[in-house]
Amino acid sequence: MTLPTKDSAIQYDPMWNHLRFAVYQLNYRVTTPMLLPTYKGSVFRGALGQQLTRISEEVSAKVFQTSQASWRREGALEQPSPFLANLKEVPPPYVLEPPLTSQRFFEPGEMLHAHLVLVGAAIDYLPFFVFALSEAGRGGMGSWIDNRRGTCFLETIDSLHGWDPPPPPSTGGDGSPVVIYSGQEKVLSDESVILTLEAIQPRVEVANGCLLEFVTPTRLKVKGHLTIDLSFDVLLRALMRRMSALAYYYCGMDLFFSPQSLL
């Protein structure tokens, strides 16, 4: 195996360009006093889940289902890839990253920033997510204060280029976030920045090592059991399984290999 040098480009199979995703920053403005836990993931994900469930009950199941069945490629569940046969649960095509601040109490007027990642076909359902996220803030989150939960207003949503700092103009555009939603005007544009490995590749640098910081709870299993002994091998296998499943079920990529064979 030949390792890339610092001046060489990272090489990957072009088939991975099927894997497309979009990254959004959700900008909330607090409207009533809000008390949140130190880790806010369960609160934000619970509020989003409730609203998605409500949408699925009000909108035809053929259009939207919180089970993600309508997002998956046709026939994928009936005839799954043999290389994903051991996958016990199909991952959802979205990730909600809560505000990572340790601040717990928020006064009206303060801002909260969260992030949403949509993968493949789920990008087409952005309007449903915007509505659900807006309603989640309006309905209240966190602990009760004076007989009500704190509320927040989804002021704007930015479509990001997926990295910090932003790319240089030579990669296309100036790399600045694109405002795609205004809560005041209730207008959502279709100018989302769609990311692929091809778009990200010029920003990847070869390094001799890296330091990972887990800022949110992480659950990884080895042979069906949760592990606290995290090795590079365990982490990379989990990442490859997740990437392969997302690409197969939501991005239309056919798997002609086992994700494990790449390791």
C-alpha cells in the first residue's frame, strides 16, 4: 500500500460521488426565558421528532413518513445489498446537531445555533424539516418556567459549504453561507449548497495524525455490545458502514463490495 504524500491528492473511487448531502445552520432567537440542559441534544431531537410525527399524521403517507420509508430507494428494503445484510437498522438520512454551548439559561433576544445535515433524497424534503423545526421552537423546549416552556423563533437558515474556514473563490463562489430561509418573510429558496466528495476533495490535506474530540455522546458497538475501548479500527469500520448505508439507501449508489474490504 502506498501512502499519499503531503503534496499529493487524496484518491477515492468516483462512485462515492453518489453520496451527496447538505449542511444547514439553524439560527434561533429566544422569545421567552428558556432553561435547557447542559447537553441539548435530547431536547432538540425530541422536539423535532414530535413535529415530524405530527406532519406525518397530517400529510399523506405517500408524500412524507417519519419512518423514512418514502426517502429510501425503491425496493431497497425488499432486496437489500448483500453487503449490508447484517445491518439491523437503516440509519435516518438526517443528523440534527444541537447547540454545543454549555450555557443553560437564555434570555429573550439571545441566539441559539444548531445544525442540520440532510443526505441524498432527504434534501428534497427540506420544506418539511423547516416547518417542523420552526414549530419545534414555537411550541417550547426545555424546563418549565412560570408554567410554560421557553420558546424560540427560527429566524434564518444558512446553507453551509460544510467546512471552516470557507473555501477560496477558486473552488466556486466565495464560500460564504447562503441564506435560504427567512422566518420573518416565511420564504424558502432552492439555493442549497449540495456537497459531494468531489467538492470537498480540494480541501482535504494529508496529515500524519489527527486528534478526535467527541463533543456529543457517542455509542459504538462491537459484536453487538457497546464498547468504551475505542480503537481506530472500530471507529473506521463504523464510519464505513454508516457511509455505505446512507449512499445505498438514500443516494442510489450500488454496492459491489463489502465496506469492511476497504479497511
